[in-house]
Amino acid sequence: PRRGMTLVHSAVQELLARTECSDPLDVDAFLRVVIAGHETAGFTLCELAELREVFAKFDYNKSGELDKIELLDMLRYLGHVTSLEDVHRLIQAMDTNKNGVLEFSEFLRLMRCHREQELCAMREAFGAHADAASGVLR
């Protein structure tokens, strides 16, 4: 299985600009880019702002955390068909401090996992329809 983050081109370009790095990267520049990417879970600043906005919208009690009902409402708002049992499993998997709710950092991790699943599905779909030699879609 793949590990780490798959960054889209816009995220890479933004990270290079934010860290004032250019290609080719030396070790110090590479570490600055990796740390900056980790701080945003690989999302662009615009995506991060949108995720903060959605998180705040469904944090009904303004606790800085999403409980099961808040997360369920948010996922349904985003178009995901899910159940309370599914949400319970998601929280168990992402809740690193085991307090039964998701802080924003844990929510970001959930969104990163979701993004990775989407990118994996796109790679598989592309691979199924691309010419093996040229990589061009048939």
C-alpha cells in the first residue's frame, strides 16, 4: 500500500513558493517543504481555509471538536451517504488522543485519507484505460 501524501501540482507549487524553495531542492529546502506540507496535511491554503470553514459550520457547540452527530451532518452535507455506525468507526480510526471526538488536526487527517482514496481510484481508472507503453488514454 502507498504511504504518505500525494500532492497535486498546485499544492507542490504553493509549498515551493511558501518555503521560498526552487527546483532542484537541497536537503534543507526539501525538509522545509516536507514540514510545510505536513502542517497543512498536503492541502493548499485555500483548501485548508475551506476545510476550516466546513469544520466550523458543523461544530455546532463551538467546542473546537466534531462529535459523531456533527461529523455525520458534515459528511452528509458534503454528499457522502453514511451511517452513524460508519461515523463511529471513522472517529475511532482518526481520534489519535482517544477522546471520542475529532479536533481539527484529526479532521484534517480524515480529509487527507479521503483525498488519498480519491486519487488512488483515479489512478486505477486511468491505468485501466491508458495504453501501457505510452501512458496515453485509449
